[in-house]
Amino acid sequence: MSLWTIGLGVSVGYLIFKRGSLSAAIENQVREYEAEDDDATTEGISDRQIRKMKTLKANLRDEMFREELPPRERQALEQAEEAIEREAFEFDKGPDVLGIYLDELQYD
């Protein structure tokens, strides 16, 4: 057996070992992240509530606002959201494209 074949085998073995150790390290980090306590809060919202909000559907609009939010601020937020949606729709709609059919052109 030549030297390059032995080197190739050692390289493949090393890569397989590194892949296994990296995947195990990633799995451990994910497990630690998911097992963190829910006491960590951001402005009164727990981590569990934030994760739950990610799974809400669009038709559950009322549950997306906190009860403490004044109705005036909530209405302002809803109006701003609707304005952004209208602006995005107008942008996606694009300009009207006018043209002529090529078979109507007369080439002389």
C-alpha cells in the first residue's frame, strides 16, 4: 500500500470522527437551550410565551396583544400594520404594463 492511500484513510477517519463529535456537541447545546428555565423574562414575557407566540396563527389576532395594552395604542398598532400591508400590496402589484401585439406591426 502506498503512503497516499494510508493518508487518505487516516483523513477519512478523522473527518468521520469530527463529524460525530460536532453533531454531538450541537445536540448538547440544543438540549441545554431547550432545558433553560422559563424564569428568564424580557419585559414581562417569559421564554415559553415567546415560543408559543411563534406558533399562533394569523386569525388569533386578539391574543397577540397583551391585556395591559391600552385600546388606543392597540388601534394605532393595527392601523400601522394595515398601512404596511397596503403598501406591500401596492408594491407587489406593480405598474400596469401596456404594449402592442407583435403581429400588428407592419414591416416594410
